[in-house]
Amino acid sequence: MLRKLIITLCIFTLIIIPQMVIANPSLPFTVQLETLSLDKCLELAAENSQQIKAAAKSVEIAKAAVKEVEGGFWPKLDYSILAMKAEEPIYPYIVDPYRISTEGSGAAVSLTEPLYLGGKLINGVKLTKDQLNMALENERKAKQQLTFQVKQAFYQVWLAERLLKVAQSSYDNLEHHVAQVDNYFQVGTVSRFELLRAKVQRDSLKPQVITAQNSLKFATLNLAILLGLPKERLFTVEYDSNKIRLPEQFNVGMEQVLEAAYQNRPEMRQIKQAEKMSQLQMKLAEAGYKPKVVLIGQYQEQSLDYSTSSWNDDKYWTLTLNITGNIFDGFATSAKVTGAKENVDLSSIKESGLRDQIRLDVEQSVQSIQESLEVIHANQSNIDMAKESLELTQARFEEGMATTMDIMDSQLASDQALSGYYRGIALYLTAEAKLDLADGKD
């Protein structure tokens, strides 16, 4: 008996209850979404971004290159160990000469120290350090761009959530209105046409709800990709827009902002580094005209057999001062110098164009902030009035003094005010992030 009872309970648990949940979605069964703040999103993006990892790896490579070139100032100490066996004729003029084996072994240590290379080593170290600075600025640029992209995507998710709530609230209000009209129709106070019109107006809002749901889905997916999260991971964003202190007007000293941007933008710093690198490359090319002085010292021991104890039989040392220079190389050095000079001029041209682009970025960001403030203030004053108008229209409908079209007009005005306000907030926050990016703020 107990066994049958246990089997019955298992069947009920595994089959009947899931069917009840599917058949009745109104049961209290919800999925708890993870809530992410903006700081948490920025932290996840910094940890998972492949661009940041690649930029950091480039910095490490540049640091290794600096150490490699700095090693050129140190003397080079080399060694060699040899063992040889050869046959040489004693009487080479005989047709079949008698040959004798010659054996030998030895070891040598040599030290090479460059004394003067025409400035090649010093300028080479400066060049690699500038390349390291370029890599560091590239890392800054990647972090700043990622920060802006995450903020922009975060605000888009926040906006999509608010717009979905507005659309869903409008649909729910008209759903309630349809139920109210249906009750009036049942008692004969409204016509069937009025009921059909209410249903049509309600159904016309369904595509807007679906569009808002899809917008939220794509905005969330875009943010998840930037954060390096799996697309199956469900989350929502947390941001309290009521804590934003909005100025009446956005007044900023344009010249001060531009000067800060010229100093802090990674691209501008990279242009200046590129100009310095071109000058150093010109000096490296000019080093081809200058002599090179190298000191070489060598100590060697060898013997006529393979025994290391006999190496003392023949030992000697040499000290060589080697001076070399270029007499003619087919004008290759001259071409290198000319190309390096042209690169210096090219860097100046690029800097001028970049300054114009930075000015454009800053002015566009400032204009976007000013525009968003106007949108926010305009809709903020309309929200309360639109809500009150909707409530009054609903009350008038209950008294038989308004129609479904009047309610639709009031609902549309309320939706437009709320949607415009939320869009203005998202535009303002995104424009602020864009201005930080244009200024080169970390």
C-alpha cells in the first residue's frame, strides 16, 4: 500500500504539476533576473575584453623590445669549443702521396664592445621607448573606447526597459478600458460599435509592445557581447535616473575643453610620439654616414690532440680595434634619410587634421548635451499634465461624456511625454560619455 502511494505521488509531481503550470501561466512562477549596475558592467567588460587584453600584450612586447635594445650597450661575451681532424699531403707533387692525419682541439672566449656606432644605440633606445609610449596610449585608447561603448549600451538597455514598461502600461490600460466598455455593453449603455472600436484600439498597441520587447532583447544582447557574457545569461540593469542633477543650461568653456582634449586624447599623444619617432628614425638613418668603432678581445687555447689537458700547448690572446665605415651603398642611406624627413612632415599634417576632428567631436558632444536637456525639460513639464488629462478623460468616459478615441488621444499624449523624457535622459547620459571620450578622460 505504501509503495503504491509513493508511486502515485511521484507521478503527480513529475507529470501533473508541470502540466498545471503550463496550462495556468498566472501561477506565481517567475525567473529571478540578475541585476547589473553600471560599475559592475564596466568591471566585467574590462576583465573579458579581448581588445584590452591584446593592447596589454602589446605593451609587454614593447617593454621587452626596450630591454632588447638596451642590451646593445653591454659587451658581448661569446665562447667556442672546437675539435678538428684533417688530412694534408706531405708530398703533394707525388701522384699517390702519403698522407698523415692531423688532429686538434681547443677553446676560445671573445668579448665584443661597441665604442661608437654613430648614435645608433642611443637613438635606438629612444625609439623603442617611444614605441612603448605608443603602445601605452593605444591601451588607454582601447579602455576609453570600451568605457564609452559599455555606457552607451547600458543606457540603451535602460531606455529599452523603460519604453517597454510604457508600451506595456498603455496596453494594460486599454485592456482595462475594454473590460469596462464590455461591462457597459452588457448593460446596454454603449453600442457594439464602441466595444469593437475599443478592442481595435487595444490590439493596435500590441505591435508596439512586441517592438519594445525586441528592442530590449537586442539591446541586452549587445551589452552582453561587450561584457563577454553568454547570450543565455539573463540580466537587467539598475540605474536611478532620479539622482541625476540636470542643469538648466549646459555652459562650458569650449577653448578650455579643447585644450584639455588636445593634451589628453590618446590619438593626439600618439601623433606627437610618431613625430618624435620620425625624427629618431632620421638620426638612425644619418648614422649610416658615420664610422663605427668596435673593440674585440679574444683568448684561445688549443692542442694537437683531443685532450683538454694539452690545450696549454698553444695559447694566445688578441685585442682588435675595428673601425668600419660606408663609402658607397648605392644611395640607400640617402634615401632612408629623405624618407625619414618626409615622415616628420607627414606627422605634422596628420596632427593638423586630428585637431580639426577633435574640435568636431567636442562640439557635437556639447550640442548633444544641450539638445538632450531641452528634450528633458520639455517632456518633464508635460508628463504630469498628460497623466492628469488621461485620468480626467477616463472619469469623463465613465460619466458618458468621452469616447474611446478621447482615451486613446490622452493615452498617446502620456506615452509620448514619458517616452520623450526617457529618451532625453538616455541621450544626455550618452552625450556626457561621448564628451568624456572626446576629451580623452580615463
